[in-house]
Amino acid sequence: MNISSRPHIAVATVVLSFREKARQIRFEQAAAEAAFASFIGSPSQQTNVPDDAPSNTPRIFFTSGTTTIMISQEACQMQIASDLSDLSVFERFKFIVEKVNEFSKLSLIFKSAEQYSSQGFIIDINVPIAGAIELALEEMHSRLVKAKPLGEIASMQILLGYKVNDVFLNFTVSAYETRSGDLTNTQISTEEIRKLKLTEVGIGIKLDINNRPREVDPESKHSLDELLQISHGFLANDFSTIFGIDIA
């Protein structure tokens, strides 16, 4: 695979699901401020959506730089986007773990451990490709799919999930592209997006590790340590073997 630059973590997300839907979560803004405002370095904002809007729609959010905290009726989650620095996957992972551990502690100020059920940790790794993306798709297909291709591979969306030690480990492989340019219309069409300058193409690999099998267990503890350890172990021991990509 003709990799053009170092693979990197494009975004990382941690999701702490509530045991019961918090239908009046918008009235808990003061509690959210007490827990997260100093950590994120900015005040919270309300999205002002009605209570009967989809329950996964954020009602309260904080944002500062590349970090965003969003609180819906279903969960409290933090998303850390890439800062475009030239860090390796493991260097960036170390930084993310520090942020996740702090977020995990503060979430227990927002709500008690008994009010959370399952936790999830998701990272998106981008692998930039030089030349034709079709060749990279063919190579990835040959590694992950036993069946012979029916023709030229025009797109890819492969999802595999495993249950490891009572934890779900899922990964999704797909092609991605990034474009740059001036966007003046918020209702931009697909055709208009394709007119923007293409700056990068590559293979995107999403790793999603969660402990949803335990969410019915009232004794489940609010801890992300195991998910972070499994994630690191997968990246260190299995990633290159499965995908044929060196991320060291």
C-alpha cells in the first residue's frame, strides 16, 4: 500500500451512556458547568431543541479548540479532533488517554456512577494514500474479504465485530477524502462539495470498543480503564497484522 504520510488519529470519542433517559437534561446545565467548565475552559451552551426531539440530540455542549463535550438525554460524550500536528498514532493516543481519564473523573461530579450504564471508546485512524485509491481498496479487500471481487472495487464499507472478554470490539474500514475551499452556503450540495479542491484520499479505520454487554448489570462500574487498555493492545498487537499498515 502506497502510504503518502504518517497514519494519524483523526478523531477520538468517548461515550458515557445514562442508565435511564434524562428527559429533563436541559435543566441540568448548572451541574454540567460545575463538572466540566474549568476542564474545557469555556462556558456551556444550550441547543434549545424541544424535549420531544430525538433523545440522542445534544441539549448542552461545551467546545474549546479541538475538544467538544456534548450532553443529550441518552449520554454524556467527549470528542477530540485532530490538531493537525505530526504525532504518531501512539503519541496522540497517549494525549487522548490523559484527556479521557480526566473527563471520566469529572463525569462522576456531573452524575453518580450508578446513573451510568455502558461506556464506549471510539477512534478514527486515517491512512493517507498516494496515487489511486482503487489500488489501496483492492489490497484491503484481499486482506479482509475471502470472496473474489466481482469487478473493480469502487467503494468500501467493511464492518466486523467481535466479543472479547465480555466487551465488544468493532472496526469499520472505508475510503475517505478531504477537500478544502471557501464555503459560503450552509446548505451546500454534494455537487458543490465535489468542486472543492481534493487535498487527501485514504483508508479510514474506525475502532469502536464498548462494554454494552454489561449495561443490564446494575453492578457495572463506571470505568474506562479496561476499554483503553484493550484499545491500546489492539493497536500495538493486532492492527498491523490485520490491516498490513504500520502505525508505530
